[in-house]
Amino acid sequence: MALEVKGSGNIILIGMPGSGKSTVGPLLAQKTGKNFADTDEIIRNAAGRELSEIVRSEGHVRFLELQERIISSMSFLDHVIATGGGVVKSDRLMQFFRRTGTVIYLDEELSTLEKRLAPGRRLARAEGQTFMAVYEERKPLYIKYADHIIDCRGKTADEIVTEITGILNDD
């Protein structure tokens, strides 16, 4: 039985860096027969440089503008899309995603997210803003835009994929 996904058949994964979007995404794509896209990779390729370099040289606001421009110009059909953690800062981009598919928030504990974050990894955030402050700022936005919320605490990537496909089959 085919999964029922609204819009253009896309499944959009949102959540904090370290929540598992780039790990779960390819597994979910394989299980559903969809293509996989990672918005960070798309931006990196379009800009021709690392995201951390863009954030460092142009600031987080400019990075978010660039992200919105590049991603909203794309045409996704039957994709599982792993988004950058800051995608929820753009209402325009989130409305684009909501029109083209089902948005799934991968919710993970702050302590787990901090452990998974690579040392020196830069986030699109205001100068001096702590990881906890970013988490507290974004969490209500993830909840606002999500069609479904997956509690990822203590679950493997395969368990999360199974949960997502079960929810989408029930819709």
C-alpha cells in the first residue's frame, strides 16, 4: 500500500541539528521508494562553499535569506527532505514545505542533541546565542509547523522510520 502524503508526495523532516534528520531521511526514502534531498547539501552546492563559511562571513540572517531563496526555487516531487535546523525561522519556506508535503518534527532531548553536535559545528544563530537559547527559540516553531511530531528519545533510526511510515499509512 502506498503512503498517503499531501501535496507533491514529499515528506519533510524538521528538527534541531543532531535530531537525526540526515540519518533517518535516507532510510525513510529507501523504505518509501522516494528520492532523498538534504537542504544543507543543496545550499552548499548552490553557494559553492561550506555553510559554516557563509554564516561566519555573512552572518546568520544572510544565511537564512540564502537558504530561503535557494530552497523555495526548487521543485521537489516524491522526496524525503532533510532540512537545516533553522528552516523554521522562515514562515515563507515552511509554507512552501507544507504545500508540497507532510512535515515531520523529529523531537529529541536537548542533552542528546548537545552530545551529538560535532565540536566547532556552527549553527545559523545570532552572535553569542547559546545552543539552549536556539533550542528554546526553535522548538515552538517546530511544533507550529509540524503535521506530526515524533518523540525520538531512546529510539533507533529504524524505529523512527517505522513510526513515521505507520503514521503516514494511518493518515
